[in-house]
Amino acid sequence: TIFETTKINYDTVLNRLRHAAYLTKGIRTNLEDERTGKRYGFYFEGGIQSYVKHLNNGKEVVDDDIFYVDKQIKDVQVEISLQYTEVYSEIIKAFANNVYNPDGGTHLTGFRSALTRVVNDYARKNGLLKEKEENLSGEDTREGLTAVILVKLPDPQFEGQTKNKLGNPEIRGYVEQVLAEYLNYYLEEHPTVAKKIVGKALLAARARKAAR
């Protein structure tokens, strides 16, 4: 009675349900197309960890272990999962209340800031970055990175109707705090992986300097 055409695209709905299952671990989503009899369902025990694994499917990974943290700060839930691969591009997907924000926002800014700082601090502390060498740039530390950032908050402020970008200023600090603390633990506890990550960033930095 409202829409002139009621042709529903099966793949569009399927992708939306896949996302919903990745972003809420342990939820089961099912789809049945009564026009064709096609059925499909999703269930991911690991939530966004499973999502990172899916995004890295077919790529050579630096380590099979996938970093994951889920932390509540006040009334905000911060979930982050990441894994490095041997490719040169980066994939970072940021979500707020399960809504994809293609232009990022304050959660992505906090993530990038913490990642750059933690990798540089680790490299300096362990003598992988010499005293006279300049710090690794944010781009260097993100080379080959696949990450999913998910924040759940009571009053999201999006820029524009399409919700492309999250604007809540406090979220930057929360994400930065959570990632800095737990990624630091992770690198300390996985020195082999940490050295590979820093080594990859150092190579990227040298290539950047050579190109300049």
C-alpha cells in the first residue's frame, strides 16, 4: 500500500543480516525467500573477531591469533578486534550502535591515535626503533592492518542523515584508553607477533622515506 514496487533484493537483506550477526556475537539471523525457497542463516560465536577473520580470508596473516577487547566505560561499550596481514593495504571498519560509519568519526580517531602511540612506545622500549630515528607515522603502523571498531552508546550524534560519521567527542577518549591499555598488554605477552608488527611498520617507514 505504500511502496510502488515491492521487489526485495535477497543479497542486500542477506548482507544486512550477516552484519547483524557479526556485530552482536551469539545472535542467530535467518532469511528465507518465499519466492524461490532460498534459505540462509548466520551465527558467529566470536562476533567482530569472526568478522576480522572473514575480512582476512585468503590473505597471509602475521599471526593466527586475533586481538580482541570488549570493555565498558561508564555507559559506553567499546569492542575492538584486529589482525595484521602481509598485504600493504589497510581495512578498518567503524560502527556505532551496529550502524556502519564509512567516514569514521571520533571512534576511528581514538583508535588510530592509540595504535600509533602503542606501536611506537613498544618499538622504542625494545630497541627496535633507534634513538635518532623518527617515530613511525600512523600510516606506517596501519600497513596490512584489518580492524573492526564497534561502540555502543546511549546518545549517538551522527553527522548528516546517512550516519556516515560519528561525532560524540567523549568516544575518542574512551576508545583510545581501551585500545592503548589492552594492545600494550597484548604486545608484551606476544613478543614474536609484536616484533613482526613493528618490523612491518619499519619497512613501510623506510619505503615512505625512500619515496620522499
